[in-house]
Amino acid sequence: MSLNEKSFKQLNEMVEEVAYRFFIAKKMDNAKNKGEMLSEENPPYLVYMLRVERAYRSLDERERNLINNEFFFQNYHNWWVGLYSRTSFYRFKKRTMLRFLEAFLHV
């Protein structure tokens, strides 16, 4: 099934999983930098972090703002209320999740 065929909920769950794993990779990288882990040349977690960061950088500023607020730094519930109507927000969120995941999965 292609990304375009996935439901809003499925896309949301996929991006949530990417964010969750990103933070695990960040913890592993921090542990390595503190000398708590053995060093590898290109550990998988570092490759993963770079893929997430590359996908994030491929987005425009509005899209990055959405990804940050919805998936990475969820500090403000309903942060979008003053910016979008509900319909516009969910349409924009779906389009942004698709763009982010396409960039992330494109190797």
C-alpha cells in the first residue's frame, strides 16, 4: 500500500513512530558521546537520526512548524487554532505528513 492510500490515522501513527524512534536514537547518541556505549563507525541510530533530520529539512517553514508542534515538541495542545480552521488544519497536516514520510522513506 502506498503512502497516498493510507488513512489520516495511519499516517499520523507512522509519523508518531518516527518521532518516538528519533528520541530513542538521540538518547543513544547522547550515551555514546558520554562514553557509555561502544563506538561504531556509522551506527544505525545515527543513520536513522540523519534520515529524520534530512526529511525535516526538506519541508518548508510552515510544515516544519507543524511537524514540531504535532510530533516532536508537543507542548501546546491545539496550537493551530488561531492559525487554521479545523478543516484546513487537517488537510494541511495530512499533506505535511505525506511530504515528511516520503522524504524520510526516500533513501
